[in-house]
Amino acid sequence: MAIRTIRVEDDPILRKVSRPVIRFDESLHSLLNDMEETMRNAYGVGLAAPQIGILKRLFIIDIGEGLVEFINPIIISEDDEQLGDEGCLSLPGRFGEVKRPLTVTIKAQDRFGQYFELTKSELFARAICHENDHLDGTIFSDLVIGDLQYNHEGDE
Ligand code: NI
């Protein structure tokens, strides 16, 4: 495994639309392993492939319940709303309030290409929406209600 460089700030790759994953092979597995190491090294709860410069439709999340890998994800339903603060490893030191669905159901593939469906609420649902947005070049700062806040204590 290796720690990859996280793209930050105005890096144009963060604004691109990612492409579907076609091959579920060793190189995908090593990319996913590197993403996990990179996310944990940065104390993040989620990381999308474009954040390390790879324009593929996949992200990983671990909000403390164990790692889940989402490949070619599609959010198939959203329910209710939640309002809360969000940050991003690509915008170090900033956070802001974003409205998200309270509950989402997502369909995706695992690292072997097997399809699965998950329904998650609250923080996990927020993380899914945030990471999924990265695959289409959207960053949470685009969605912040009011002003983006600066955290001078450190990142996240
Ligand atoms: Ni992010």
C-alpha cells in the first residue's frame, strides 16, 4: 500500500466528471488499498478517487463502523433532510453547513464487481452524498448555506 497525494484547493481534477470502473482487477484493488491508507493517514471518514487524481467512479467511507468501498455508485433514493457541518480533505481547514437527505439508499459494486444495496442515515448518508458529489466534480463548498468557515485549530 502507499499513501497518495491528496489534491486540494483549486486543482482542476477535482472539477472533472469521473468515468465508470470497467475492470475489477488487481490494479483496482491496489488503488482501493492505497485510498484506504491515504484516508486513514489524513484522519478522514471518506475519500473519492478524484481526490487522489484518479477519475474513476469510486469512493470509500469509514465513519467508524468499518470500511465500505463503493464502485460505480448510484443513489437510488433519498428521504427527509438533515442540516449539519461538513469538511473535506481537499479543502483543509474549512467547514460549512450543508443540507443533505437524512437517509439515502445507494446501489454500488464491491471490489469484485458484485452489486449491493445499502440504506444509511445521518452521518453515513451525509458521507455518501459528499463522496458521490466528488465523482461529478462537485465540492461541498458549492453547497454551503451561508459562509464557508475557517477552522484555525487544524483540519476537519
Ligand atoms: Ni470531500
